Amino acid sequence: MGQKIVCKNKKAFHEYHIDQRFEAGLVLTGSEVKSLRAGRANIKDGYAQVKNGELFLYNVHISPYSFATHVDSDPLRVRKLLLHRREIKKLIGKVQEKGIALIPLKIYFIGNGKAKVELGLARGKKLYDKRAALKEKQTNRDLQRELRGND
């Protein structure tokens, strides 16, 4: 069973060190699911927070489905995430540490048609870390180019 990726947060890997990853279910309306299947979502500015023992996703834009019969969903509405209670308790302690954020990395569909979101425990990078990562990426790219050229 493969997964169909709807959207990825590529900027997250540049802006943050991802320490741990979690898979959570999404509570969506029918028109939001159809919009996700069409690939109309943006998670670039999204984040997750724990409130009253439940996990919620903020600032994730899922465009309204154009063929929906009733338009009632706000594209930026707060969406509930589904995780086991023990995982939420584990997250509560880690998110309260200074400099730790819970950000969405990608939204995808699994084999049985359920929408999932991959969350990452993220620690912000400093400017010099970003520069070092870009430099390493560039040297790896140059090395691969040289190796391909020698074949």
C-alpha cells in the first residue's frame, strides 16, 4: 500500500532541525477531502498545538472545493488531529520546552483513503546552520555531477 502525497513542507527542512516525526489523522469535511484529492492545500505556515488534551492544526490552507453544493468551510479553519492519548502526553512535555515547535511536514492519503498529516518536532536553525546545510548540499550536487561525468 503506497501513499499519495498531497503537499510537502519543503521549507521546514531548511528552517528547522526535525528531531522526531509523528503520523496523525485529520478531521475533515467531505468537501475538504475532495479538495485535498485535487492537491489544493498549503501547509507552509502551519503549526500544531495541544489544547485541553487534544491536538489542533492551525494555519493550514485547504482551498474550498469548487463543485461543493454548500460552501461552509473556512479554508484556514482550525482542524483537529487524531493521535493516541499516550502520544499526546508525550508531545505535551516536549512542546513546552523552549524553542520546540510542532509543524506539519506533509499531508498524504494512505491506502484505505484516509488523510494523514506527518508532524515533526522541530527546533529552529540558526543562520550559520542554514548556510552550512546549503554549502553541504551544493558540494554533494557537484560531487554527483563529477561522478556522472566520469562514466
